[in-house]
Amino acid sequence: MRLYRSQLIRILADIVLVNVGLLLAFGLRYVMVMVTNDAPGLAQQLFSDYRHQFVTTSWILTLLTVALFYTFGVYHHVRAYRQRFKVIVVIQGVALSHLIYGFGFYLASLLPNPPRGVVVLSWVFSTLLLVGVRIARTLYRAFEEHERATPVVSDQPKHVLVLGGAGYIGSILIRQLLDAGYHVRLVDSLMYGDRAIRALYSHPQFEFVKGDFRHIETVVRSLAGMDAVIHLGAIVGDPACAIDADFSTEINLIATRMLAEACKGYGIRRFIFASTCSVYGASNETLDERSALNPVSLYAQTKIDSEQILLRMADATFAPTILRFATIYGLSPRPRFDLVVNVLTAKAVREGKITIFGGDQWRPFVHVADAARSLRLALEAPLASVGGEVFNVGSDEQNYTINQIGDLIQALIPSAEVIQQGADVDKRNYRVSFAKIKRVLNFTPLHTVADGVHEICAALEAGEIDDYYDAAFNNYKYLTAETTLVRLESPWREQHAPALIS
Ligand SMILES: NC(=O)c1ccc[n+]([C@@H]2O[C@H](COP(=O)([O-])OP(=O)(O)OC[C@H]3O[C@@H](n4cnc5c(N)ncnc54)[C@H](O)[C@@H]3O)[C@@H](O)[C@H]2O)c1
């Protein structure tokens, strides 16, 4: 159990408030008795009794209240939970702690028994104090966010909204941003669950909004007070995107435009969009950011269309940056085994053989932690050098053919056999230049494919990943699984799509 400083402060404040509530209850009860009774010597006797009862029992009520609050999640930082339910949970916690406190003395009369009237009054005072302070704090925060939401834009963002950050890249990026001192708000519908971000819920700089970014209310609520937006949310990968073209287009394209327009409305200039080198499709040249695009899948097409919409919207109030990631490998809190390096490594370890289809196709690669780092570099770079710009993310040294990846894995796992089979259905073939990101952002990956292979091997061998075939590690499998088929109903589609697609 790890407690952060801000949680400790809140616990201490609650301890003070519970004791103030109990003191007020004893005080009021004292006054009430004195008003109705003037027996000689009563004032002193009652004062001494009440003082004794307070000193000997207040710690029990304090302990009960804090323990119940902790158990009910009052000290966690899940935003939706805090806003909607925290007041109710606090009321319930105070009621329960007072019930136990009141009845406990009757059942086990070991300690002096506080009068029932005091218990009831303390219940009322503590509820008012503990709820009142929270409402006041929420109002103050709303006021603060409103003030920050006015379009005064800092070139050094501190409050960052990450959309789709519970996934493979996002779950690493968010940790990097929190470590660097950013305040991070995450919006994610948790298509693949929350395992990758659960450990972050209690981080004081982290806020989580569970929601679908296709919904304007979710977007508007989440943008308040943010200085920058990193948009990672998507249906990711060619097979996953092809399952339901309308669904994928809504998420990958239409929502991107709506989000960008909302950012403009809020005066948020810094907008970083996760695209992919898949936009280059198939080509025998070495391609850079100015090369012709040649999408061979709906996934790539939605990314190209989103890029174009964003770049067309760029002006003095909006400065989007497009990062086209190479194919990613390596471990993250949400591992994916639908990516070539990861899945071939897993097959080599678990099945002792890897099957390669085709094999001559070129593909650039980058480690997931380096991909996350590139997002942070774009976030921190002067807007003048990244606004309205497109960057390929990777390194010239990590352009490989799939055969070369197979050989590399076999060299690291010599017991594995490599089997060549006919042509691949995946038509992608591209070699990419990463000179621009190196020149402008001074980005050079810190990891190699061999590092990624070692990580995956270690995680499999240590049993951290049991069944790499599990649908949780594969977007296509997960989205087509009977039990997890995600189809968020969308009246929104009919109402808005015609106006938003251009
Ligand atoms: N992983 C790669 O190899 C790679 C390569 C190039 C580009 N990219 C891009 O990087 C980004 C992140 O990729 P990833 O590998 O982390 O993907 P991922 O599939 O692991 O994560 C995507 C996240 O988006 C969320 N999401 C999807 N639709 C949503 C919605 N409507 N509302 C709220 N949340 C929603 C999902 O719940 C998930 O957590 C994507 O835009 C992807 O296209 C990834």
C-alpha cells in the first residue's frame, strides 16, 4: 500500500474534521444539558466526564472513519468516481463509522460510553464538515479549471490530456509523463480493460475519465483546464480496423476532427496525433515525410484522412503535430502480441519455431518506450518547430525485412527454427527515413529490436505472460471475441457523420 503526500494530507485533514465534529457534538450537548439543568456542581462534573469520554474514545471514531474512507476508495484519484459518488460515499462512511462507534460501546462496554445524543450530533457535524470541505474543494477546482480554460496558452504544457492512453503505447507514455511531473488526465473507454493503468489510480497527478471520445460531452468535460492533447485512441491495426468499417471510421477519423475542433474552441494549440508509417503502404523507395502516401488498408486510410484534416485546420490557434510511428515492439503494461517482433519472439520461445510469410517486405521498427519518449519530445519542443509538422518516428538503423527480423530472433533464441512460407497477405512494404525527427527533435531510439526480444523472452520465461494467444493481447481477436464484442451504440453517428466527413 503506497500513500502519496497529497493522500496523507487529505487523511490528516479528515482526522482533524472528524475530531472537530465530535468536539462540537460534546460542546453542544454540554450547552443543552446546562440550559435545562442547573444542579449544583453539575457543570464541572459534566465537563470532566465529557473531556474524559472525548480523550478515551475519539481515536476509535477517527480510526473507523479513515479506514472506511480508505476502503471505499475516497482517497483514490478516479475522477468520474470522485465527482459523481464521492459525496455519497463520504456520507455512507461517516454514517457507518458512527453506527459502529455508537453501538460498539453498548456491546462491549470497556470504555466510557458517550451519550447517544453526542453520537448523533457528531454524526451530523462530521457529515457536514467532511462533505462541505469536499464540495468547497470541487467548486474551487471547477473555478480554477474555468480560469485556466480561457485561451491563454502556455508554450510549456503542464496539464496534458491523453486520449486512448490505457493501451500499449499510452500506458508507458502516461508513466513517463507522471515521472516528469506532468498532471495527466486520461480518457479511455477501456476496450481492452484497465489492467495497464490500475496502478496509477491513486497517483496524485493522474485523473481518469472512463468514456468514449466520440461523445462531445466527454471531450468537452475532459478538455477543461488542459494545456495540450495527445491523441492515441484508435482501432489499431489493419485486421482490427477491417472488422467494422463504420465503427473504425467513427473512432479513427470522425472523432479526431471533432476533438480538434473542440481543442480550437478551448484555445488548446498543442495537439499531438499518433499516426503510422503504414500510410506509406507499399513502395521500393526510402520514404520520408514528403513522400507520396499509398494506403493499402482502411486503418492507413483513416490515419491519412485524419492527418489531412488536422493539417488543414492548423492556424494561429491550433498547431497539430503528426507522429507516424514505425511498427512497435517491446513490452508495456498492456502487452500486444499482434505485432510482428513480439509475436515471432513468443512463438520462438513457446513453440520453438517461427513461420514467416513472404519475408522480403521492408518495415521500420521502434521500441514502445522510445515511441512514448518521442511523444514527450514533441510535447516539450517549441511549437514553432513542431506545429503543423509531420515526423516519422523510428531510426534508419531499424529498417528491417521480415526475414531479417526472423534471423535476428533466431540468433537470440538459437533453439528456434525459422520456416519460410509463401507470400504474405499483408502487402505493406516500406523503408523509411527518420532524418527529420533526429534533426528537429534530436530523437534517437535508446532501444534495439534485440532489447525487445530479450524483454519478451524474460516476461514469458518468468510467467508474467501466460498465454500470449490470449485475446487480451491481440486487438483483432479481442474485438471479434463473442464475449467482448465492443459495439458502443451510436445515435451520434446518424446525427453528425454527414456533416463531419469531408
Ligand atoms: N502499436 C503500434 O505498432 C503502432 C504503430 C503505429 C501507430 N500506432 C498508433 O498509436 C496509437 C496507440 O496505439 P496502441 O498500440 O497503444 O493501441 P491500443 O489498441 O493498445 O490502444 C488504443 C486505446 O484506445 C482506446 N480507445 C479506442 N477507441 C476509443 C474511444 N472511442 N473512446 C475512448 N478510448 C478509445 C482503447 O480502449 C485503447 O486503450 C494509435 O493511434 C495507433 O494507431 C501504433
